[in-house]
Amino acid sequence: MKRCADVCGDKYTFPSLLKVCARELAVRDGWVVHGVIVRCGVEGDVFVGSSLVDFYGKCREIECARKVFDEMSVRNEVSYTAMIVGYANVGDFEMAVSLFEEMPCRNVASWNAVINVFVRVGDLGGARKLFDLMPEKNVVSFTTMIDAYAKSGDMASARFLFEQSTSKDVVLWSALISGYTQNGQANEAVKLFTDLRAQNVRPDEYIIVSLMSACSQIGNLELAKWVDSYISQSSLDLRRPHVVAALVDMHAKCGNMEKATMLFKKMPKRDLISYCSMIQGLSIHGCGPQAVALFYSMLSEGIIPDDVAFTVILSACSHAGLVEEGGALQLINTLTKSRTPGSSSRNVTLLETLSERYYT
């Protein structure tokens, strides 16, 4: 960046540099670029000015962004949208909406930015009203609304908008498939994946992970084998932690404990989620003692169980019969000591039930 300070770029060079600074959140480097822009006398260019607003907004330097915005002699839709996104980025949603209302001319990106503001504050009704008012919509518009509806559990509205979209990219498909999976509608997720393949859309890793999660919910071993075969023939990077964790979970929940164990042991770093997947899989498929043993291994690695982990291990205890009374007492003591202050009342009740069973 020091070399940048010694030369003069143009209205095409500086926006590219600022884009890199914004991506890396390199505020100091961006300041250097801004200084060179002023020295070179191109700060009045609308393209350069908009890039500065975008840079400061993404780096959460909102006052600097507004100063540049106010000093611009000419502003366009890009300038306004960058400022709106900047306000949204720091949580000033009121100013974001206010600036949108001031815009003399709006484009699709500015509409999408404000719809996202309404989504982030949880006002889906307001977001939908703006969406319906849009003179022109693109795939980002539909994806934003579909994702919002899915996260709120309204899969009917999400599916309706999905069908309305004339342009469906992989991100749009992913939003709906993920929504079905997250809302416990695994069969719908699998059906939609079949439709995706029929449309010759190449699934990304997020869709594949959602598909694996759907298989875990269904517990269908044959389907899991098909997914595993499909993944092995794809270009998916199986070294990525969240992908391996999803594979472990799928095979464990579907009863292929041999494959799940192999993948689990190969993981360079096992976390709470992967341990819970294995413990739950062992418990579901009649391997309660092994599930309890794995819980102890998890503790020995210094991994502290959260509320979800307690639910899983307590369920494993229930299925296992706890092998022997001495082992039961030891486990209860371990659970009691490692229980976090925020443990749910349901888990506390389960723990008390186990204690009564073996201490009385």
C-alpha cells in the first residue's frame, strides 16, 4: 500500500483497490487510498466516491461514509445503495429506510438493500410489501424473501415465491432446500433436490450439506448410501469440517456406524457437534454403552457439553440402561459436575430422574 501512495491511479484503479480493502476490512489501507484519491484529484468522480462510501460502510466507519456521501456533487443509485447498506451494516435501520425514501431514482439493488433491512429487523410484512411494490425483481430479491420466510418457518410462502421466480440460480434452490431441512420437512427437501437435478443445476456444498441433513432426519440407510455415492463422484471438498461433520451425522443417524466411525476418526479436529452426532447415532442404534464411553472421551478432550449435548447424552443413558449401577453413578456425577448454568429445566429434570433411579 506504500507504493500506492507514490503513484496516481485513475477512476478505474481506485475502486478496485477500495473493493479489496473493504473485503479485508483493511481500514488503514483504505485511508491511504483515500488520501491518494484526494491528491490525484479524482474524489469528485461518482464512481470513485461511491466506492469510498461502500468501503467505509462495509468497514463500519459510518460517519466517514456519510461525510463522503454528503460531499459528493453527483450521486447515483450506486451511491445511495452503498450508503443504505452501510447504515444497515451498523444497525441504523431507521436511517437506511429514510435514505431510501429520499432517493430520486431507485434500482433493483437499492430495493433489495431495504428489503433486507426489514428482514433483519423481523418485519416480514414490511419486507413483503416492498417486495410486491418492486417494479423489477431479480434472483436476489426472491432469495432474500424465500430465505426470510424459511427462517420464520413459513415454508408455504417460501415455496410460493420460489415458483414465481422465473430465474432460479443455485443460491435460490439452496435457500428453499435448506429451509425445508431446517423446518423438519426432510422429504420435501429430497424431492426438491430431485427437481434440481432434473433442471441440470449443479448443486453447491450448501445444498449437499442440507441434503445430508435431510437424510439424517429421515434415517433411510439406502438414501444415505446414494447420497454418499453421489458425493464421492462430485467435486465437493470432503476435507472441509462442516461437510465431514454432516457426513458423520448422516451415516450415524442412518445406522451405518462403521462408516460414521471411520469418518469421525479421520477428522483432524473433532468438535461438540461431531461428538453429539456420533453419541446420538450410537444411542439410536442400540450402542448405548459405546455412546456413554464416547461422552467420556469428549470430556477428556476438554470439550464442554452444552444444552444440546446434555439432551443427547441423557437420551443415550436412557437407552443404554447404563450398563451397571456403578457406571450409572459415575456418569451422573460427571454430568452434574459438567452441567452448565444455562442447562434447560428439561435436562435438569432428566438428570434428577436418573439420580433418583440410582441413588434411591
